[in-house]
Amino acid sequence: MKSNLNDPSADAPSSLPELLETPLDRVSTEPLQRQLCRRIKEAIVTGHLPAGLRLPATRVLAQALAVSRNTASLAYEQLLAEGYVLADRQGTVVAMLAQSNADAPRQRQRATAAMPTTSRPLASRLAELRPSAPMAAECTALRPGVPTLAQFPFTHWRRALDRAWATASASTLNYGDPLGQMPLRAAIANHLALTRGVHCTAAQVVITEGAQEALTLCVRLLTNPGDTAWMEDPGYRGAKSALQAGDLRVLAKRLDAEGLQFGAKDWLREQPRLIYTTPSHQYPIGTVMSVARRLALIAAAQAHGAWIIEDDYDSEFRHSGDPIGAMQGLVEGAPVLYVGTFSKTMFPALRLGFLVVPPDLLAVLTSPLRELLRGGHSHEQLAMAHFIESGQFARHLGRARRLYRERQQALREALSQHLGVPHSIEGGRCGLHLCVRIDPAMRDVQVVEAARRWGMAPQALSTFALAPQAQDNGLVLGYGNTPIETIAPLAKRLGMLLRGGLA
């Protein structure tokens, strides 16, 4: 993101550029964060930064003063805690301090004028998301995104946990490294290099509480409110939530046979800060982004200063052909943040994910990450590291891959035999689900509601779309945790609902 300190839209007085352009004293023993905080306090108290003034974004401030964004963020946090500034959905505003009665009305009017009239609370913005129908915890048949649970190797996992506790010391009861236990970070780096073609060191791997936290971190650390983000449409609702919670301008990018579509004009009119994509197995359609499209996206992102979030959520389960490597490893220095999770390869309750930070960002983001994260789940992390290093993880993936291949084929055959209505099946060469498009006359949301009453948990394709179109009417059917012997009866029931009404 390029900053322009002279941009009139920044609503900055003439003294603000001078304030920003004056370097901090790097010889002083006073920390840079404290110097910056003190400088802004003095400017507010003296009136050089009047009430209602919108301060520059932390990234802009950090660039202007040649300091880390964490330094600027911590200064703003201190100012907020002490009441010098206020935070709203668009950033940071100078607060109105105690004044004389004569000045108070004028200052209050100025502050009110500077506040955005369209500001809405976070809950209101998130209410615009289009969730699928709620489902009971025990309703798992055909639910997408859930791996096989009955076939999980409990014995080997229990041994890994016992080993972690047996070798534990008192220090492992503390918070631990905020970026994660180093044995697990190293094991993940090695595993990704062998299986996904990801180029990274253990230092680049950050352990998160599931992929959702990794996505949230990307938004918090790399964007400011109002920045533009591109997202696949239809796409993963969790990513949509993270982008919208960051108050980003989220633009829907439709898909074709090669994945996310974009052109040269898009970069000129809608230049993004972040691009979210699932290139190896698009969720929920199942498209694989072509190498040509991947290289074009990387080149364009490099040219325009954008960052790509590659969510590689279930690409371990490729059912036919050779595994498709991650986009992150295609080009050296690619502006790609790689996100992964153990929720699909192990079990959802584990709540372990990871973020691979590009080398160019590592030095900049390490300090903020250590402030935002606190560490924890040390024993689970150490157990997971041993599970990978011992070979049990690879063996579990192999067994699960064969199981999912059989279930996917059984579901395809059952749908073809029993659905009884025009439909098309997409995906299926990878992962844990199929996408089935149906006639728009049969509203997918109503089909899903009816299916819930019969103990099934498919999801409506239309609820994954930012801007739903007629072709976005369908069902997302999971087979990961659906026993193969139940697939045909479930397909028959779906067929009955589609053919004979939704009662």
C-alpha cells in the first residue's frame, strides 16, 4: 500500500507532515514507541493535532518515520488507553480533551464533523454474512469439512500425548513461544517441503489456533480499514468473515475452469491489498487453479504490492493423479502467505493451524505477532510434532486418502443413480466434499432446511457467494465423516426431497 502524506482526503493540518517527517531519536535511551507517543501527546495538548482529526494509519506512520508498524501500533494503543485518541471503524481520531466553555462547542462540532456518518458496529457488519442453516452437533451425515473421526488412530495419538507429558518440564506449563513450539514448526516446515512443495524455514512457520486465526492475523497485520480485498466467489465463509471483520472492501471475483478470474483492468480499477484464494482445491466448487493463472496472479501481485493468502485446507487428499504443489513454492519470493490446518487432516477439536510468513515480511511481522499471540497448547503441539516425525501422520494420511477416495466414488455413483433430477457434479478429485448444482427452481436453502429434519447436514451453495447468481444454486455434500454404507440411503432421501417436495 502506497501512502501519500499530502493526500487532502487524509484531512491533515499543515503541521502533520512536519510531525511525521521529523525522525525519532535513535540514539536516545528512550524507546521509539515512547518517543512517538510523547510527540503525539504534546501535539494534541498544544492543539497542533485538533480534536476530531483522523490520524494516519499505522502503516503510513511507520513508513514515514522508518519504524516498525508494531512501534506505531503500540503508540496508538497507549494513546487510546490514556484517552488522547478514539478508535472507530475507519481508524484513529484525536479525542476532545477538557477545554474552556468558549472553545468546547466549536471543538465538539469539529469532532462530530470528522467522525464517519456510516460507521456501524462490528456485529451489524457481520450480520450481512449469509450463514447456512444451523445444525445440531450430532448432525454429521453429508456435512462438508469434517474428516473421518471413527477411523482416527486414537491409540497412536494417545501415545504421542503421553510422550509429550512424560518429557514435559515445568516450563511447558507456561505460555510458551507465542509463535509456537519450535519442534512443531520444524516438523511442519519439513512436511510441507516434502508433500506440498512449500519453500520455508521453521522460523517462517507460525502456529495458530486453527486456520481462522491465521486468516484474521493476515487481515490485522497487512491491512487498514477500507483497503480492498479480492475473494473467490463462491468462497469460504470463514475468509469472508475475517475480511469483513477487518472492515475491508471485499470484492467478489468469479471463477472459471482455471480458477479465480482477473484482468489488467481489475488491477487498475480495484487494486487489492489482499487476495484470498484456495488454488489447489477451490472451496466449495473444487476447481484447481491452473499454473498459468497462478503465475499470472503472482506476477500481478508483485507488480501492484498485493499479498496473496493461499488457503491449502485439504490438498493432502488428492484422489487421482499427482499431488498439486502449493502456489507458494512456484516462484522464489512470491508474495504468498500460506495457511494450513490440522482440522481436516487430524480432527477439528485439535484447533491447530499454521501460517507460513514470506521471508520479506518475517522481520516486520515477528514483533507484532509476538504481541498479538500468547502461546499455549504446548503439549498438543509437542505431541503433534512427534506424530509427524514418527511417521504416524503420513500413515494416517495414506489410510484416510484411500478411505475418502472410496467414499467420493460411492457418493458420485449414488447421486447419479438416486437423485432423479437434473444436476451436475463438480470437484471430487481432491478433498472431503462434492459440489452438486441443481435447478434454481429448487432453492438450495430450502432443500438444506428439509434435509436437516432428516438428520442430514449438507450446505447450500448459494450461502457461500458474496453476490449469488443463478448458477450458485446447489448442495455442498461432505463424505469425509459419512460411512460408506450410509451414502446410498442418504442419496435416496435427497432425491425424494428434490423430486417430491420438501416436507
